[in-house]
Amino acid sequence: MEALPDDDCFAIRQAARYVSQLYDRHLANVGLTITQFSLLGRLKRAGPMTMKQMADVMRMQRTTLVRTIQPLRRNGLVSSTALGADVRTLSVALTAAGEARLVEGRQHWHAAQDEFEHRFGKQRAAALRSELFAITQDTITQDTT
């Protein structure tokens, strides 16, 4: 089935896959996916979070988040601790090894960013970024009203 020229969802998902593959290719040099890199960066900026908080902030399903975090925990890049008596409520935190991997990954993330902007154009990339953030910001605003 061929996509319709006005199929916004298909166009966005196709572009997202393409861009994710570009970033993943660069970040593979440090053993991370773009989702893992983003998660480590979020933990660096925000500090420890519960799985629910992280899923909400990252706009991810909890099951997808668990699959993303498992290799990070196994490799010592994040730690998790139970909050109180309920062992199902975990707090996830960035470890020193995770912070080091994040720093190492930044040069590869920048290389991916540069490659994308070179192919797409800096001004077009900035405009696209602005529009895409506006979509999620509008959704966040609607969710809280």
C-alpha cells in the first residue's frame, strides 16, 4: 500500500525512523541507542525519577521504557532502587559510569546532528525542530487542562 501524499502520520513516522537510524548509527560507537542516550541525558538534567515520571516525561509506554532501561542497568549506567515498601515503585538514577558514557556519546550525537543539518539544512532543521516541539507542547498543555 502506497502512502497518501497528505498522510501526516506516515510521513512523520517514516522521517522519525530515518532520523533515528542516523543517530543510532553514530551512537553505536559508544554502545547506545538514541533512546538510551536521551534517557541518560534526561536523568542527568532532572536527577532520579520513578519509572512513571520517566515514562511521562519521555512519552513512552512503561513496557518500552523497561526494555530500554534493562541493558542500561545491566551495564551499570543507571541504578534503580525501590521506593518504600512497594518494590514495584522504582527510582532510576544515573551512575558515574552512565554519566561518563553520556559525555562520551555527546561527540557522536553532535556528529549525527551535524550530518542531519548538513543534509537537511540548518535553517530547515531549526524550523522543523520548532514545529515538532510545538506539537508535543500543545499536547502537554491539553493534557493539563
